[in-house]
Amino acid sequence: MAFVVCKVPMEHVQDTAGIEAAMREWNFAADDIVAVVAKTEGNGGVNDISRILVDRVLRDFLVAKGSRTRAQALQVPIALSGGCDGVISPHFNIFARVPEDDVSRASKDELRLSVGFAVSERILPEEIGRLPMVEKVAAGVRKAMKEAGIVDPKDVHFVQTKTPLLTAERIADAKRRGKDVFKTEMMESMAVSNATAALGIGVGVGEFGLPREDQIARDLNLYSSVASCSSGVEQDEAQVVLVGNRKGIGGRFRIGHSVMKDVLDVEGIYDAIRKAGVALPERPRPSDLGGALVNCFIKCETDPSGRLRGRRQVSLNDSDIHHTHHTKAVVGAVAAAAIGDPMVYCSVAALQQGPAGGGPVAAIIDATKVKAAK
């Protein structure tokens, strides 16, 4: 079966009406949903309970609308990025299997989107920021790649993970067992968990070998260009969604990726869209997309130098608003302007995901609409 990717608005944190509408439009059932990647409203921090609520709503939906048991629903990767700063609009990106149609049969000799998914072994608090977590994430990525039927790592363009971060309770649990943790500052542990997962992704898809432990969250010259990592309190393992292209699967969709060199690098966004297969002019506008773009998936990071294109930035010194909020709002606005839609997946804390101060960007397109986009 081929895959479909649907971008669905989230009108409130318990809203599943858009998912049901997409199921009717694309002819798939709740049991065909293989993964969800979403932007949720909330503060995007350690205590962002909106993610827990949305996660519960989605898993209840999978059980109520399909034949999955609760245990089976818990195995479906659901990666929720909290915080819709600036113009970013809450939404779901639904990945589902769909029946073969004429388009699927006609496109089997062409590269088309495939999705793999996995859930890693449990990640212990003391493993965050350390090699055991890198290895567990890498193993999950390899499993997801096999699930997607992708042999060549170059055909992998986007790997979304959701991993645990450190909370007071998890730190106390480690201490009770005689273990120490990488970092006790809980908000900063989010970036560390993301960095560790990103290196696990890089190892899993063969971008580089197993790093030294002292490189984790420190060596910013070492990064994955396909990693999109989010962390939270929803679970204790890494949930992995891997998206790439392969021949033989059929379908309408294709994915490409690039990197944004900094938070203003709109060309990085358009480069990802081009690599997915949409021909664009030298200076593109949203109207040039011709309806072919499904969505962009972007990770972003405040430049640790405190400078942007040589100009001083003050967000790292802001004691009132965490710098992640500044950056997410800026990149969300740049992306929304580039594609003409504020319903864009933009997630912060991109340590070792793309170059420092920038981040990876992946674009999914509907290949049947590419001619209209030229």
C-alpha cells in the first residue's frame, strides 16, 4: 500500500474532526494511520500538558475509531511539538496507508514516499546526553528504515523522534538507583535530549559513526541534516517516524530535504521543495508552488554566538522570554511567508540538527500537482 500525508487543522486540543474528514477524502481508516507529527498549542516546555492531552486524545481516537487495542495504540508514533509562537497554527500531519489506485500503479517505477516507524527500548534518565541513548535511538532508526523498505540511506529525508527529557521525578529516580544525570536544569535537558537523539539518527542512517560521548550537545560541527527531534514528558522511549523515498511503493507523494543555514535562510526552505521535485524560479513566491506542497518540517535554533549575519541578537540574554520562543516565532513567520500558509511544522531546540543557528528542513509534495507548479 502507498502512503498519504494529510495536513489537518487542529481547532482545539481535543479536535479530531479534521482527521475524520481526511479519512473520508483519502479513503483510509483509523487502523491505516501509522504516525502523527503535530504542532500543539502550549508553552513548549517541560510542563506543557497540552502535549499529554493531545497524545491521549489521539490514542483514544485510534482505539475508538478502529480495531486497535490500547496497547497497540500506544505503539503508534505520535510526535507532538508544543508551542505555536507567533503565527504558527496548530495542526496534525497524518501519515496513513491508502489503497492502491491508478496513480499508485502508474508511479511504481518512480521514487515515492515511504514511512517507517519504531519505538526504541526504554531510555533511562541517566542515559540522556550519553552514548547508550545514542545507540538506542540508532537501533530504532535502523528498524524504522527497514520497515519503510528503504535500502539506500540517501533516500532518507526526514526522521522525527520524540524522546524523554529530564524532570525532577526522573532525576530523583536516577539518584535512588545510584546514578547521576547529564544535566539537572530541566528546560536545558530538552535540548540535550534532542541533541542525543539527533546523533542517534545520524548514526542510524550512516551520516557518521558513533560519536565520542564528549561530543554530545557540545560539538556543533557534528550534526544530522535529516533529524527533527522533540522531547517531552509523554513517554520513556524514543518514538521514531522515518520518511524517505523508494521505488515500487507507488503513491502521489515525495519528500526532499535541505538545511537552513540560519533563521532567515528562506532559500533553504525553497531548496528542500526543489529537491522534493518542484521546479521553482530563481526567486520563488508562494504562488509558484502551485498547490503541490503538503507541508514543510523545520527545526530551528538560536545561534549560540548571539549574532545573526553579523548583527547582535539579545534573545539569549532575555530573562523574561526564553530564547526558544523568539526563534520559533521568527522561523515560523519566515516559513509561513515562504509557503503562504501559517500551518507549518516548526520546532525549536535543534542542537546538532543542522548547522548551529540553523536547522534541517524537509518538504513533502504531491507529485501529481507538480506540473501545475512549474
